[in-house]
Amino acid sequence: MINPNDTFNTISALQSQSSEKNDGDARFKHELLKISADVHAASYSVCVQVENAAPKPPRKMSPKAFVQFVGKELKQARHVVVCYEAGPTGFWVARKLIEMGAHCVVVRPCRLDAYGRRVRNDRTDVIALAERLDRYVAGSPNALAAVAIPSAEQELTRAQSRQCDFLRKQRQAIAAHGRGQMLLWGVRARGQWWKKKGWEELCAQLTVEQQELLQPLIETLKQFDERLKQGDRKLEAEGEKRERPKGAGARTLEQIDREICDWNRFTNRKQPAAYAGLCGGVDATGGRHADLPITKAGNRRLRSMLVEMAWRLVRWQPDCPLIQRWKHVLLDPKAHGRGRKKAIVAVARRLIVDLWRWRTGRVTAEQLGWKMMDV
């Protein structure tokens, strides 16, 4: 995994180097070339800026032509910095360009129409991105919100984990469609109605034609069940190979590790909590200050898994200091539901920090007060 902090430190040093022309080396026509791209599935809008000159007019090219274009520019410029927004195209472009010798920055998608003119297209977006890249290279880290670039293996393992969640949601949607269809016929189905026992009970209330209409849904749901069993078993088998706290499921902890990819990407305790979107928001200006709910500006999959794991720790790790700190709310059956939700979010926020400290060797499980499972 390529850490964005390391990338910024490398790129910010290029600006000072570009000011010192090396006329003795005739191989390079330019010292520094900045390329921003608005990436889509079929075509890229590309804007080039030579050193400190004004950005050139954008032009469109195919993904393959874009890689070839950067390869040609690498022969004419000593340093080439490429920037594009993260999206459904993934990180294969970034890894390819880095392998070729370019510096690549992948950033979070953002609103590039800063003034809200409501006039935007690929051309205006890529020019705005080029202007932000110029400030980023000049040494302003807040000009772009760079993200970590995972390796091909890390991206694959994370995709395997996410596919299980996707299949689970699709199964839920198809099952809900079947329940809604039967409700039109005056039949109420509950739970996993497509399983053998539930379906036999429903057949007594359905006509032959109605059963035939639902049969394709049942076959699809059974296929999802089988695929999910295989995926969950594989994740659990990988998670059971390593030690884990009691109450932390092998599958859940394995999925958390795959979402993080590399725990060493974080350099302080604030970063993992911010990555999960569990930090509280703030609205302060002048003499006014207001604390807001959590930002949720992070990995939503990771956030939901941490909250789920936090509830399990309440049951299986009631004596650890983290749970003891909030036991007056979480272990009180008379506590208000709103207060319990706030408390469990606070536990999840501290939990990811503890996991980061534990995974990176800063603390031991004994120091965190965890009871561990036998491997």
C-alpha cells in the first residue's frame, strides 16, 4: 500500500527541484509536468500543466491512450505527477503509472464547482482538479484529499470480503420481493421463507400457479445461500488463524483487517477513527461553538462492523477498561436508547484506536484488558 503522506512528502519536494534547471541533461525537455484526469469508463478528460505555466486546454482520450500518453511524457519530463479522483475504475491506472515511473495521486471525489455556479462538465472539472494539483505540488496538503493506493493483492482480498456483503444484500432484496408478492395474495411470509420447512408451510396457502411464480426466486435464493456459506467459511478460516479478542468474530475481524489493508498506514490515534467516520463534527465560528454528531465521512462498511463488534464486546468483555468506562449506560437496562447509541459509538471509536495500537504492536492484549480466544 502506498501511503498518501509519503506521496505528498515526495511530490512537494519536486517543486523546489523544478526551479533549478538542469541544462546539462538534454534528455528531458521539462523538469516537472502535472497531469490531471477526469476518469470515466470509456474516456478520460486530460489536462496538462508544464511546470508553473497555465494549464493547457483539456483533451479526451481512451484509458489505453492515456497510459501511452503518460509514457511518452515520462521521456520528455524529469518528473511527472498524475492526479485523478477515486471511483469505480479502481486503482489499476495508478499502479500502472507508478510502475512506469510517474508520481500518482488518487484523491477523494469532491465538489469541484466551488462557487456553486451549477455549470460543470468534464472540461471544467479537470481544470479545477489541475488547479488544486498545482497547489498540492506547491506544498499545500489540504488542496487535495489524497487516499492510500492499495496493492493489487490488497484490493483483491478486500473485494472478496465486500462481495459477501453485496450478495447478502441482494439476497435480502429478493427475499423481500417474494414476501411482498405473497402479501398481495393475502399470505404473510416471515424470516427465511424459501427454506424447506418454511416453504412447505407456505405451499398449503398458495395455488400451483403462485408456487410456480415464486420458484425462480427460491432457486436464486438457494444459490445465494450456498455462495454466502462458501465465502463466510473462507473468511472465518482466515480469521481463525490469528489470535483475536473473545467476542470478536473471526469473520468480522478478518473483514476489518481487509478494509484497513495496512494498519501501519496510520501515524496517530486520530487517523483510524477519522477513516471510519466516527469522529464528532464541530461547527464553530467567532464566539459560537456547537458539537455535532459523528461525521460519517469515512468507510461506512468499516463503521458498521466496528459498531457490531463493540456490542459483542459489551457481552463478552464486560471487565475490560473500555466497557467499564461506559457500563453505567450500556449495562443499565433502564438507560434511554438514545444514550445507549451514543455510548456504543464512543466504544466503537475507541475500539478502532485500540485495534490499531494492538495490530501495530504499540500495546498488548493484556494491557487493553482483553480476554483472548485460543488459536
